[in-house]
Amino acid sequence: MSRPMTYGARLRELARARGAAEALRVLCADGSEEALGWDGLDALVDGVARALAARGTRQGDTVAYGLPNGVAHVALTLAIWRLGATTMVLDPRLPESAAATMKDRAQARLRIGAAPGQGDADIATLMAEAAAGGDPVADAVSCPGKIVLSGGSTGLPKMMCDDQPFTRVPGASWGNVAPALGFRADQTQLVLGALSHNAPLTWAQNGLFEGNRVILMERFEPVRALQAIDRFGVGFVMAVPTMLVRMLDHLEESSTSLGSLHSLYHTAAPCPDWLKAAWIGRLGAARVFEMYGSGENTGQTVISGTEWLTHRGSVGRGFETDIRIKDAGGRDLPAGQSGEIFMRPHSVAGRSSYVGPDAPPPRRDADGFQSIGDMGRLDGEGYLYLDGRCDDVINTGGVKVHPERIEAALLAHPDVADAVVFGIEDRDWGQKVVACIVPKPGAAADQASIAAFLSGRVAPAEVPKTMRFCDSLPRDGFGKIRRKAMIRDFAES
């Protein structure tokens, strides 16, 4: 078995073995492309590491940065790890004051910005210094490798990290879970999501660690993404449901076969049944995979398309993970009853803890099962079904409504491109169900027709009493909506 290696040492090894063979190709938002070989990427990482070291970065320091997808993001991440430092990726759209506060909260050595005047240095200056040349930088071990951000819907994101040395074993960069999702070494993979989110960052960097050619989109665009699969022979792609909807809508227009794709893996949010069934119908069940997990590393479930067809709506069984469902009083619930999901991985060594000022304690029971606030139920075979987040449930007229179920029904409407549902305070109902809807271009959607469409698909209490039509929704680079922020904005408008 191979020995554990740092990401920097593994890149050095691949650069020596593969030279100028393509490692990374960025599909830029302006239509251009930028490609880099293994040796070029390794040299660039050395240069960025030297520029960081010149600014005082050492092993054990934290470097924060908010950058768009691109060569610079990939190289900066690897350069931080090469120095044995810790990454903290920020949303590049985070206000300057909030980004500065996050640096202080993490006690980061540096913050690298996307433009001059942001942080302690901007990425263009850093990249220019990297091009000056110099000696290779010795690879050090980071511990932890990264600070992962979570939440932030009502304030600053929570910070999480584990206490393990940041090394991986070639061929097993993410244990047994990666092959269970169809991930392979020495393939071409496509990265659609923003690297400012942990899942796209993890899969992109694990791909490079495993010797994969990584095709990275600066900004997700459905037709270009579909055509990239055929053009580059992509075998593995991770997406979120909002991306899957847009790609499905443009399949015919893209004129693609998707023949090279052996794994379409989706995560991050509940996937509507109709949407998953459509992709299984297009690709075949054996090529569709799903994982449910969290940045806290509380555990995970995995399900293949084949399993899903006999357990429709499930996110799978615990993968190297045990699951309990508990009621509000902390009592274990039997199969079929919905409650709060508590999980415990078979190995707790990689579990993350909240860090920094005002870090909340984990919600764990006496046996080490932990909750992140999601609700669900188990069937008799141990398959998990999600019912949304505890704090997103809408209580309207005494009926508890899960917004994800309504959103799934809305997205099935032929004139709806995107939708989000939430509850607002109401004198008569306690909470009123509200939907913000983005119509498809040229569609003549109205509240009456959408309500009629929903009436046969959801319960009467689930039909939104208020619908607002808008041009777009404030989704982040990984397709997530911060529902609480939308509730606040809606109330203030």
C-alpha cells in the first residue's frame, strides 16, 4: 500500500512523471480557456508558495482568500498546503468588512483578495511575483489542512476543522466513499461548482491528487457544461439539483451523447424525485449516484441509481456510518417516523469541531451520535429519507410544511426555472407559505396557473399563499439558498 503524502508532494511526484501533460483546464466565463501541464502547475505552486513565504506565511499559519474559480485558486490552495499552512476559502462576494472579520476570527496570517485593495495582497500581484522564478519549496504537512465554513444565513459563517495531519494515500484520497460514488483515478473530471465551497474544492483537489485531468468551469453554464463532457471525455462530474434542472432543460439544445460519463454524482440539497428519475432515464441507473453528508464530517449516506429505483426518494443507507432518528425529547424513533437525524461515523478521527470565538458545542448524544439540524426518517431496511431542516419547517395553521417538497413540485412546472419556498409570520395562519419563483424565458407563468398545477401534487396547506416572481434567486456558487436571509429581505421589502 502507498504511504500517505501531502498534496504538494503528490503534485511534485506527478509533475516528474507526466511533465507537460495536461493537468488543469479552465473554461473561462468569457469563452476562452487556460490550460496547464503537471510541471507548469507544480512550478506555479512553488512560485506562489515563495510569494506567501515572503509575506511571513509558515507552517501552522492560516491563509484566507476569496477568489473566483480559476488557475489562481487551484495554485494558491496547493501553495498554502505546500507550506504546511491551513486554507480558509471565502465566498468572493463576501463584503470586504465581513471578509476582514473572518480573517480576524480565524487569526489568519494573510487574506488574499481578488482585486487590489482587498486583503493583505491581491491575487494578481501574488501571481506576478510567482512568475519571477526561484528554488523549489520543501513540502510541509498542514494540520489542519483547511478551515471549512458552514452556515452564515443569519450572520458570519461558523468555522470548522479537524485535528488530523493533512495527508492522503494515492488511490484512496477519500477512503472508500469515493469509489462508491463512481470516482476513479486517472480520468477526466468536470468541476462545475465554486471552489469557495468545500465540496467542489475537495473533489477538484482530490482529482489532481489522484492524477486526474480537471476541467474547471469559472462559472456554471449548462450547455457549455454538457458539451464539455463530450468534448473532453469526462468520466466524473459532481452537480447540485439546481444545476441538474438547468442541464436537463438544455439537453436537446446541447446535442450531446454523454457517452463517456460513468458517474453523475449529486449532493448538497434534496433532489426532486422527478428530476432524479429523468437523469436515470437519460443515463441509466448505474451511472447516477448521490451522497448525503456535511462539512462537519458527521457521517454520510450513499445511494446508486439502481438502489434508488427500489427506494424512491431515499438518499441511501449509512456508509461506514450509523444513524439514529430522535424526537424533540431526544428519544430514538422507530422506522417510518420522522425526527432529527443523528449520525456517527465508524471512525470519528476525521470529525470536525467548531473553532474560533463563540464556537458552538456539537449537538451529540451520550453515544457520540451528532446532529447538524436535518430532519428525516429511516425505512425498515435502514434507508434514509430527508424531510428538510428543523429550522426551515413552516407551521401554517397548525400544519407542519417542509419547503423542499413544495420547491420540488414547483420545479416540475414547465414554466418554472427556479424557486425557493419559506414561511413568514402571519396573523391568521401563524406562518404563511411564500414562494419566490423565476419563470423560464418567455413563459407566462402566473399565480393562478401555478396554484392549479400544485393542487394535484401537494397538500392544500402546502400551496403557497403568496407568490413573488423575480428575475433570479440569490443562490451561491454551489447552488445553495440561504433561506433565512431571504425571509429577512422579503419582510423588509
